[in-house]
Amino acid sequence: MKSALLKRDLKLTPETSVSALKDVSFVADRGEAFGIVGRNGSGKSTLLKIISGILKPTSGIVRVNGRIAALIELGAGFHPEITGRENIYINGIMLGLSRREIDSRFDAIVEFSGIGDFIDQPVKTYSSGMYVRLGFAVAVHVDPEILLIDEVLAVGDEEFSQKCIAKIQELKYRGVTLVFVTHQLDQVRMLCDRAMWLDHGEVTSIGDPARVVDDYLQDVSGAMPAPPSPAPDTAKTEIEEERWGSGEVVLKRVVLTDSKGHELVALGAGSAVVVEMDVDVRVPQDDFVFGIGIYHADGSCVYGTNTDLEGLLPGRLDGSGRVRFLMPSLDLVAGTYRIDAAVHTRNGRAFDYRRGVLRFVVGSRVHDIGIYRPKHEWRFDGKIAFREIDNLKRNVPAPMAEYLRENEPKPKKKS
Amino acid sequence: MNELATLYRYRQLLAALTARDLKARYRGSILGFFWSLANPLLLLGVYTLVFTRFFPQQVVTPYPLFLFAGILPWTFFSAAVLESTNSIAGNAGLIKKVMFPAEALPLVVVLSHLVHFALALPILLVAMGIYAAMGQVTISPTIALTPFLMLLQTIFVAGVAMTVASASVLFRDLRDLVTNLMQLGFFITPIIYLIDRIDSRLLRALLRLNPMTPFVVSYQDVLFFGRLPAMSDALLMVAYALVSMIGGIFIFGRLRDTLAEAI
């Protein structure tokens, strides 16, 4: 404890001092969402308080670059006797806004909180839900560069919770660095770029959120006797594939094929594609979910689903089998993609999680942008005319345009 | 003077919190602000009765006006210091859950009591006007010095408030100590009597050691007696204000980092 006055008088230092954090070091880059999971009392909140400067670390350093806002407790600064309106101003000023800045955001804050006419009532008349909604609304309108969130997304009703998550995603998109502590592990999987599991103040695992969450779940669900290590029997050392899980059920072989069963590596936009997984069961299961995720090379999730989300209730998984995930038309824009395949329990504990097990390239002769290419066509009525060839020349390298001009009469009609 | 720069940045916060404090205090009460006057007025009534009816000797006239001039600054001092002992512990939520400049808390207490003081002054002026109309006093231009006295006193009170606010988080006993000292303080400050009328030279010297003495005496000078404060009192006020503020900043700075954990 860094207390100058107390240094000489040992009697007055706290009777029992516990070090809440030991050797915790990590970096969260600008614009990154960093999740922290762990049991109660593992030091998560202390860590956030240290980052925010509320607490000072006994040893070690914290470097923070940028305006920081901490949601340790929503509405912590509210005074019950004065109105919501007045509290918005005071809370905003506490979080570092000027009066004028709050003026310009006031309507957005009230709108977001959904408090409505209660805004001019004393805060003591609010329900606890309204209280936290207002607190969250103020905090996210501060425009922080770094936002620390402690377990606050668990509050409020389902609708508001969705709204919070959407807002957090928006902040992330705008380049806000997020550090958040939560017990809602699917939020970590969904929102975070990286995660850390703290146990008794020490870092147990750090890195890919799905993996960290899974390590944590494995531990929480009571140390399963580690069954035969996740089968290296497919023997191909996938470059950059990450794989983890308990190994009770294994995805032995995962391939991408066309509708006729031929293996694919590259495909055209709109092709019919099948993900095929050979499943090997070492310990029979009653609780199992198969999942597929498709990611763009930049890391953004194109699509993810699993049997549980689609309402398939697990019956019995007794022995080997094959799972086929059929996509009659994979409408993606040209680029490199990867597929994650997993089999796990319904609460997310992985039997076998294979991140990036498949990589494939989608080719296209049209240089459209984005990820998803809806089936579409252009139609023009009236006096709108195009000279299609010119457009094509601009969009593709010259030799190819030359080739296309000769061979295809209607190149601009995509499908 | 890092702290002062920080405070300047937080001036909006101080203003907003002070306004909040005042609003929250009076919301829902019918008499509102007048409650903050109730105590000084009660004291005024009691001591006027005691010294004009029970022991009707040695007093200056009009005694109520003399009392009023001393009670107001004393109330400002004692209420602000007393309340600041609880200002940090009473706002544990802010210190532990929000990134919050802790020094704002005792200062807000001081500012809101300064507002009370300022709001009570017009009442004193009206009373002076009434006595002047009856020919018992003359209003002197020295009352224009009151704002300067208030400024010096506010700096002094703020320093003391910062000290007791931070120290009482670590030493809980300080609150009880301060409460009792304030009771004593009222009597060792020349509010209900004139220091010059005391026979014992030693006692006079001791009373002069009380840092509130030059402040109260100076208020009485400019408001009641219509004369300039003694040079010695003026120097003492400046000295006390500086020592108190520097000491307050120093002690608060030393303790600040432990506050969030100690509450």
C-alpha cells in the first residue's frame, strides 16, 4: 500500500492485506475489444479499477493512451433527490464532458435510456432498471476512446440488453477500445477480439476469446479427466489452424466439397457448397451441438450457426458418423475465407473446436466489394443508358476486360 | 500546484456538485434555505436573551447585531468543517466506482456552506438597516471589505476541510474529535464576548492563538464597529489561509491514493 502517512505507523495498516492481482500484464490495442473472465473474487474488477485509475497498483505500471470512461457501476454518481435531467448533467461532467457537450447530447441520452417523461422526476422514483439504463446511456454518450465495462450488460431487460450490445458494437466499430468484465461468456465470444481468464489474480489463459472461454468453462465444469488428447490422427498439420476441446467427441476430418462430393479449395460466387465433418465419438454424449462459422480473412464473421440455435435438440451421440452442412448457394464476394467447425455442449464447453480448419478462396471477375453478394441485377427504365463495356474496363484489369469483351456479350449481369 | 490546476479543470464539476448539493438539500422541505439560518438565529436569540436580560453588563449595543456578525462566519467554518469529515466516506460510491477527483468532495461542502453564508448576509444587512434607522448604529463603508474576508476565510476553511476530510477516512475518531472541538471552539472564539474585555492577559493571548479569532474579530470590525481590521489580524488571516491551504493540499495529496481502499 502506498500510503505515506501510514508508513511509520504499522498498527494502522489494514490487518489483512491480500494481493488481488499478481503478474498480470497485457496489452489491449486501439480499437480492440478485450474480455476478462473469471470466477468471483478473481480480481477482474480490481483490474478495471486499476486501469481506470480509481485504485493505484502497489507495484507495476498501467499505461493508458486516450480518454477513458469506466462503467464500474452504472449510475454510481446519481443523487436520488434530484431529477434525471440534473443527474445527466452532473454524471456527464463527472465523466469529463462540458456542459455544452452534454447539451448537444442530451436528447440522444434520454432517447437511448427510454426514460421518457420521468426525466424530470427525482431519480429516487426510478425503478432499478431505469436507473441503470440512464447510467449506461450517459456513459456511452461520453465518446470515450477507452471504455471499461464491469458486468453491467447483465442489467435491464432483454430489450435494453440488446440495445447495449448493439451500442457497444457500434463503439467498437468506431475504434473505441473496450475492456470488459462479464460472466456472460457468449458476450465474450461474440464481442471480443481477445480475452483473458483471471484466476486468483493470475492470468490463466489469454488470447482467442473462444479458446479462453472454453478453457474457463472446462475448468468451471469441474476438471474432466482429460480424455485422449484431441486426435492428431488426421495427421495433416493445418497451417494456422487452432484447435482445442476436451476430445470426448472429435471432428476427425472436415472438408469442403461441391454438391457432388468433390473437394474444393476455390470456388466461384454462388456455388453450391457442402461442409462435411466426420465425427468420432470417444465418450457417448446426450448434450451436443454442431456448429459452423464462416469468417472473412479480415476476421469478421460472415455467418455462424449451430444445431442448437436452429432448434435441433440433441438426442444421442453414440458412435461415429458424418455431419453435412449444405449451402445451395454461397453468395460471397471475392476473397479469402475460413471456416470454423466445432462440436460442443449446449452451454459452450467444447469437445472439439477447430478454428480455421478450412480455408477457401472465392473468385469473381467483378470487383465488387464487401462480403455478401446478394443475388441481384440492374434494371433501367426511361432514358438511362450505359455502355457496359466501358464500365467493365474500369473494373477489371485490362487484359481480362479485353478477353471478356470478346467472349461475353452481357458481362455486367451478375448472378 | 498541480492540485490547483486540476481543480481549475474541474470547476464545472465543482459548480454542478455544489448546485446539486443545495438543490438536494432543500428539495422537499417547505422552509428550504431558512433551515440553514435556523441554527444561527436560535443561537442569536439565546445569547441575546442571556447577555441582555440575565447578565446585562459589559455588552456592546446593539448586542444582537454584534452577535450576528460573529455567528455567521463561525457557522460557515464549523458547519463546513464538520460536514467535510463525512464528505468522502459519505460518497464512497463516487470514490470507489467512478473516476472522480476526491478533493472535490470537501470543497463542494465548503462552497455550499459559503453559499449559505452569502445568502444570510442580506438578512444581516437588513438588520443593520433597521438599527441604523433607529439611530443605534451607523453603516460604515467598511462593509465593502466583507467579500475579501470571505475569500480569505474560504481559503482557510477549504484547507481545513481537505485535511479533515481525507484524514477522517483513515482515522475515524477524527469525526468525533472535530464535533467536540467545534463545541469548544465556539466559546474560545470571541463571538459572544469581546476579547478586549477579558482581564487576564494570558487568557487573551491564548484566545488569539485560535485561528478563527482574527477572522471573527475582523468581521465584527467591518460589519459592526465600522472600522478597518487591525493590521495584525489581517496578516494573521493571510497566514492562516495560506498555511491551511498548503497543508490541506499536502495532506490530501499524501492520502489520496489510499482513499479508495480505505473507505
